[in-house]
Amino acid sequence: MENGFEPVMIGFTCNWCSYRAADLAGTSRVKYPPNVRLIRLMCSGRLDPTFVLKALSAGADGVMITGCHPGECHYLEQNYKAMRRVMLLKRTIAQMGIEPERVKLVWASAAEGIHLAHEITNFVDEIKALGPLDWPTAPRRRALEEIEQLEVEEVPA
Amino acid sequence: MTENGKPKFAMYWAASCGGCEIAVLNIHEAILDVDANFEIVFWPVAMDAKYKDVEAMEDGEIFLTLFNGGIRNAENEHLAHLMRQKSQLLIAFGSCATEGCIPGLANLSTSEQIFETVYQGPSTENDDSVRPQYMTQMPEGIIEIPIFCPTLRTLQDVVDVDYYIPGCPPESHQIAAVIGLVISVLNGEAELPPKGSTIGVGDSTVCDECPRERDVKRIKQFTRIQELEQIDPDLCLLEQGILCMGPATASGCDSRCPIAGAPCIGCYGPPVGVLDQGARMMTALASVIDSRDPEEIETILDGIVDPAGSFYKFSMAHSLLKAARPSENGR
Amino acid sequence: MTERIAIDPITRLEGHGKIEIFLDDDGNVANTYFQIPELRGFEQFCVGRPVEEMPVLTNRICGVCPEAHHMAAAKAADAVYKVDPPPTAKKLRELLYSAFYVTDHTTHFYALGGPDFIMGPDAPVAERNILGVIHKVGLEIGGKVIQARKYGHTVIEIIGGRKVHPCTSIPGGQTRGINEEERAEIEKMGRWSVDFAQFSLDIFADIVLGNQEYLDLILGDIYSHRMHYIGLVDENNLVNFYDGLVSVVDPNGKRLGKYAPDEYGDWIAERVEAWTYLKFPYLKQVGWKGFVGGEDSGVYSATPLSRLNAADGMATPLAQEHYERFFETLGGKPVHQQLATHWARLIELLYAAERWVELATDLEITGDDFHTVPTETPTEGVGIVEAPRGTLTHHYWTDERGVLTKVNLIVGTTNNYAPISMSIKKAAESLITSGTVVTEGLLNMVEMAFRSYDPCFGCATHSLPGQMPLEVKITDAQGETVETLRQYC
């Protein structure tokens, strides 16, 4: 959308499959954009929609949740819970004026480093096209103001 | 303190419905304890002290103020600051003050639509598109009405709050207990809980208090309550497919609504320690929906016709997102 | 330089309001403005909600009369689905409603409006309230008042689930019935309440009608207006709070017609003024002629007095006796002395208590068929009940899933906004003239002009005007911009 818009994105990654996939992408030197900050959960089923809402309201433009493929969850069934949670969350945020496409659920096994890198790359492009979310809560506004002031102060006379 | 030594007490309503006032009156005989132990100096529903009387008080002159109602306009905000200034203890009383309550649902709307809805409504004759103005010049002088704020906010959004009592309204037995506690504190028999505590509430969820039988929840379909041939009086409502907010709502109300056959709608707000009531409900529901097939799950979820409204009916203004972002085409 | 006096906030009512009194150079009242500063936006934010939630959503319009909104919403939801609840459900609703009327009218008489009479209009502020009343009349009588409210709220809790904001009415009926044990308890409390209602009427006869000063106030001109009156009546044209048709009578008592819920749009319209958030309803067929009374003005009121004026009698024997005595004492129908509303309210209290007993002893009240599942596709519907403070209209439009697409509400006290404004002005003009020393007690007597209406402005101002502008225009009375200011929240 805008030139130079670099989205801030969070990726909640399950320890057993997708986090290892991310590791694999790294060690294989497969490139993917740095916009997605990864946070490791033991399981995608640990994902509480609170995490996603906190991320979006605190400045994230997009949130990705990654987990083991259905049927392969290390804890047997919890990725199905993650799936249902994300589906319900998307419907709710749509009513709040947030594009449901800003939240994405991706399955990736530990061997699928390239696949995960692709998914991340695509997702970053999708969020760039949607533009910044800029959720108008006071803490973010204050943080942005502080950042702006910092930049001004750093300009040498 | 007054000449008779009784500490001063006030109760004020901002953008509210009056239910909290009635809930206080519903402590019945215990209202006489309030009278015996306090001097009521400001309570617009029941007595005639005016704003100027409060403004004339010293800072901290009022020992305890119960502040209910949300912060919807500039007058509400002004009174929040005034009561904070004049009170030693300021309690956010009831759902509106603690988390915004049902009027917080106004945060889902755009301003343009709101104008249209009210002042050009179906029974309103307004060909000149008159709108309320904050200041109007009348022949005799300028008269004012308070500025309307862009969103509904909670008491803690505008002032420092000492304690929170949730509920819409707080159940009278909880109110009586809190009053009893304060009287004990005044008599040196008890100590106030840590500042910032939520009081008059249980430490679990409505489900824990609810006497209905619970088995394993496996929800294949959500049913609108009017569509049930019969509401089973003993079985968990959620297990009957009715969207009940019990799992994500603080206990303390004795689960009166589920006992009466109606689903909990979440009026006591999130359980203590939970940041976002809606997120908790989403989590709980997703765990018990009985399907692994995305298509089937979408069909089941279609049975929840209004997720944001159902999950944030009381806590919208205090949720993580707080308000909807206006969309380009309005809603 | 025009002197102005502000009464801010008005007290001993539900809701927010302020009165601005402007005096001319001679010290007479030039004009008064009764402004409502509050609003929350129910008509807007109920859109998008499922219709079966409306009984619990609209409860929160008013916590003093949530039962009224609960019933109007349930009836509107029934109409949306074109479903007729079974007799047991309707009787349970009306039983809850009757007990609610007892608590609400009791609260008003003893805590809100009554202290003006029981303690005196210019008694010290610290005494002119419910606690002062209890100190004066003694703990025994005070205990009765507390008991009356307690009994009523117990019934509300048994049938409605909770004491404040009941939850059991849904489209098609109720979520639960009552058993014989509950019924017997309700009956017992009802019989006690009939005695309490008569006792309250005796107190009124004693303290108010027996006091020449008060009687003069009531019969006098200060608080009198000739206007139209409306109220729900049953098929015999007797007062009914829960169901019926709305009877409309003119200032001479002539019945202009009776309308069914879905016809309200032909009868009632609302007007907007720039200086207040609340709208002014008026009779459409007569038209808006300003803040004036009389046959040619569309100003009407909907209060206990209005209901007695608009009906031909009360449906229960003891209340009917009092109804006849009321009009005899006040010189025939209709009665225009608005302070007499306090008396009318107690007659309604008695009717509500008698109706409570009637319904509690009805054979169908413990029936186990209390809900009919709707089968029609939901579309549109209107529900009307009499709230204690006036005729309450809920009008819903839904999509085919029963999710609200549009909401229109005309709420009890809103009906009375124009009459209250007129009453306040008239009282101020009569009480404050050149040379009058304006005391707090005198200003309270101006407030007494609205208290007889038992207003509920939380109810009235369900609406939301919208965005806070950064620029504010100051307009004159014709709406022309005089000046532009910047305002910040």
C-alpha cells in the first residue's frame, strides 16, 4: 500500500512443529522478511485470543499463528482448538472493524522450513497491501509520540 | 467528619440506568445501617444536594463515594474528577463504571449513523435536520448541554480508582457485605483490602456457582433460546446449545440467571485476573465445539449470530480493543 | 443584564436534568429551559443484536423500571415472530409486572416525590428525603415501606430471575414457570401489599389532603395544565398496565380514539430542539403548536393521572372506589391539576396490588406450558406497555435470522417532556416574581413541578446524537449560526 510501510507482525509458533520449521528455514538460509517477530508457545492450543487482541491493540498490523498439521499435534488434538479459536476470533474482529485477513493460521511441520518461509513472506505482502492497522488506543498513541520526539531530538544542530 | 462524627458518604450516577441505586435500596433493612453509620451528603436519586454543594466541600471531605455509570459526556468526566477530588475512597460501582456495561456497545457504531438513527428516526419529524448543539443562543442567554465524547469510557480511564465492585447491578447481598466491611473498618475491626482490588465478587466463574448438572461439553449446534422445544431445568445451558457466558464471567451473583432458565450474559465482567472477557469466552467455546472439520465448524459458528455483542455485551469499553474502528461504508 | 438561576442537577428522580431560569430586569421569570444532558444510544447499538436479547438489553435503559422495558421488548419480540405466548406465560408476565408496579410506585411516593409532602417542600435538604421520612414517620411505618419493596422485588426475582434487570421473558413466553409453593408465597405477599396500598392512601389523605396548604397547592393553578392524555386500556376501557389499546383523550375528556401497538406511528411524532438531547413527542393528528396546552395543541402527557383520565375506570373493586372518590373530590374528569398525579399513583398502587392477588390466585398461573416455539420468520413488531412513568413503545425490525436491523423506542418519560417543561415554567413564573427572595426551598417547589411526573430520564434519553464536533456552532432560536467556537472533550 504505502511506500516504505514495514508492518509490525507477531507470529505465535508452536514448539514442536512450526518453531522447528522456522529454525530449519534459518539454518537452511532460506530468506524471509524480518517483520514477523516469533513468540514460541509449547502448542498452538496454548494460543489464547487474548494474545492476538493484545498484539493488535498494542501496535501489530498482523498476527500469524502456526501449528502442527491437523492430526499431527504433539499433544494430540489441541491444534483443532487453535483452529476453532482463530475462526471465532476472526468473526469477532470483523465486527470490530479489523480485517479478518490480518490474523492467519498456518500449519507447518518441523520439516517444512521452506513452506513456512513462503507463508511468512506471503503474509507480510498481504499485510503490506492492507496497510497499517494503527489501532487507536492511548498506549500506542503515546508510544508513537515518544518515538517521534526521539527522532526529532536526534537531529544534530 | 460531620459534627455528629459520622463519616460522609456519597453515591453518584454518570451515564447510568439507576439500577445500581435500586440495588443499594434493595439491601432493605441494611439501609438503616448506612444511615446509622454515615452522613449521606450527595445522592441525586434520593436527596437534594446539588453540584455546587459538592464543589464547596473540602478535598477528601467525603469518606466514601460509590460512583456508578460510564463516562459518556463532559459532565460525566467533570463529575468523575470532582468526586475523586472530594473523596478519600472512590469506588467504581457496577458494570458501567468498572467496564462500560451495555452502553459500551455504542463503541461499535459510527457517528454518522448515530446522528441519522436518532434525529431522523422513524417517528421523528425533523425536516430541517436539527441536531443538538452544545451551546445554543436563546433570546435570554446561552444555554449549554455537555459535549458528547467520541467513545464511552470507564471510570478508571479518567481518574484513579480505589476499588471496583462489578455487576449489573451488583447483587444486593454483595453490596450489603461491602457496606458491612466498610463499617467494620471504621470500627477498627477489619482492614481494607489492597487498593485496586475488585470486591463484592467471587474468586471463580459463574459455572462454579451454578447448580445445573454439567457433563462433558460437546457442542454440535448453537440454538437460540426461543427455538428450544423445552429448556431442560437441570442441565447446563451451554450443553443444551445456548450461548451462556458463565465460563468467562466472574462469580458472586449466585448464578441467578441460569437458575431461572436464562443464559448468563456476563454482567459481572471477566473473572478476576482476566484481561479480556470476550477472548476468554472465545477460548472456552472453541474448546468445546465438537468438530474438526473447518466447513462444519463454520456452520456451527454461524449459530452465534452476534459474536462481538454476545462476548462483549458488558465489557466492550474495557476490552483490549475497546471500540470498533469505523469502517468506510459504516455499519 | 438577565439574571439566571440554575438548578443542577435536578434530584429525587431517575436520570439527569437541569433547569435554567432566566429573570427579566423586573425580577419576573422571562423564560425557563429544562435541558436533558444525558444519552447513551440504545436505538443505535441494539442494531445488530439478536431480538431475543432485547428484553435484557433494553432493561439497561432503566434500572428503576427495567421490568417495563423487559415486557415491552418481550411483546415486541413476540410480534416480530408473530407468536402468541401461552396464557400461563402472559399471566406470569403480568403478575411480575403488577408486583413491580407496587415497588415502583412505593419507591416514588416515599422516596422520590413524597418527601416534599411528608417533610414539607422547604424542609432542610438533609431531612427532605427517604431517611428523613423514616425518621419522621417512625421505624414501624418505615419498616412497612421497606417490606413493600422487599415483597415486590421478591416476586420479581421468583418470576423474573433477578431483582433488578429480570431475564426470563423471551420471544414466545417465559424460560420458567412457578410451582405451588412459590405461588402461595406470592399470594401471601400480594394480600399484604393490598393492605399496604390502602395504608398509603390513608397516609396521603391524612398528611396531604388533610393539610390545607397542600390541598391548595394541589387544587391551585401553579401546577395545572389542560392537555391531552393517553394510557393503555383493556377491552372494557379500564386501566391495564400490561396489555390493551392506547386510549387518547382531549383536554375535555373526549376520546379521540384508541390505537393498537402497530398503529402508534399514526398517532405519535417526535420533535427535535437544538438545546437538549431529548426529543419532544406530540400528537401527530393535532400537530405541534409549541409548549402550550389546550385542544389545539398536540402536547399530551402519559402519567398515572393521564391513565386515570384516559380510562373509564379501574378493573379491581377497591381501586375503583378510590377512582370514583378521586374524580368526585377534584371536580370531575378529566383532572388537570398535575400534582394530583401523586394521588393517582397511589390508586394505581392499589390496583396493582389487587391485580397481583388476582393473578396469583389464577388457576393457570402454575401451569407448565409457559413457552410457544415461534415458527414464523421474524420481520417487524411493536410492543406497548404502560411504564409507571408513561406509555412505553418498542418497535423492532429484524432480518430473517431475527437480528435487529432497526429500532425505534418512545419511552415513558419522553412522552412527558413537553408537559414537564411547561409545568416547570409555570411553577417558576408563579413562585418567582419581582422582589421574591429565591431560597433553596422555593427552587425545590419549582422541582416539585416535575416530580409529580415521576420522571425517568435514563429511559427518556436512550438516544445518541453522535460525534463530538471539534467546532461548535452557537445557534439562535431559529437555528441560525451566531458564532463558531472550538470545543474539546
